[in-house]
Amino acid sequence: MQNPNLYKIVASVLKIDASTLNESSNATNTENWDSLKHVELILAVESAYGIGFSMAEITGMRNLADMRRILVDKGVNFDASETVRKVA
């Protein structure tokens, strides 16, 4: 079974275009990402991947790269077709 696309989950919660997201995306540089949406985002990601984040993990997430790293540490295998967009 294919895992959901992290960018699509985030874009859905924030109601933005997924193509605007990259691994550096965070609450400071991403449209509609405020404290309430952050809580919604955490819950949506936990639900989509069937995992739970600890408070330490949540407070340590500075951007989508951190979130992806924590998901991988929890055993999430991202589909090879999911393009990870990095910022130079």
C-alpha cells in the first residue's frame, strides 16, 4: 500500500497549492500556516500515517524536512514517486 504524500497532506490542511511546498516550508514562510493550522497539520499527519508524535517531536519540528525525518524514524516509508523538493 502506498503512503500518502506529505506535501499533499500539508497543502490540504493549509488550503494551498502543494507545488509551493518544499522541505524548508514552515510556519514563518508558508501561507496560512498559523498556530491553529499547525495543530490541525500535526493531527492530519498522525492520522494519515497511523503514528503519534511526542511533545518533544512536535516542538522539535522546524520545517517539513524535520517532520519527514521523524516520520522516517517512526518507520514510514515514502513512496519513491514522492518528489522531495529542497531549496538551494
